Amino acid sequence: MMSDFTLVCDDATKLLIKSNEYDALHKLNIDLSVVHPCPLVCVTINPWSSDGRHYPIETFLKEMKASIGIPVFNVLSEEENHV
């Protein structure tokens, strides 16, 4: 079994893997690297979960903005503003 190496890809879109797959690579001491990093320019949030629960919109947005240093957008309110 291969282990102890770095897997290099062109960009992060080539590394769309699930967390359990990432964990398996980590256990094998396989590092991931990219030649052309994709900058994270914003985060979108959706206060509604797929199972029907929802989070208080203003609290969710406020907490996310306080947690990270990039713009955060609520996809539902942005959709309403641009339809």
C-alpha cells in the first residue's frame, strides 16, 4: 500500500473528496497540495437545513461574520433581492 507522499493537483476542484476519504489519506500520511490555489472570497449560508429545521437568520449571519474574515451572504435574502 502506498503511503508517505504528497499528492499534487492542478487546483482544489480536483480534490473534491468526503471527510472520511480525507481522514483515510491522513492516516496513510498522504499530504494534499495544489499548484494553483483557489482563493476563498466569500461564504454563503442557508439558514434552512435539508430536514426542514432552520436557524435564526440574523443570529446565524452575525455569528458567521464574526467567525471569519471574509464576506458572508445569506443565499435566501440575496435571492429575494435579485429576483
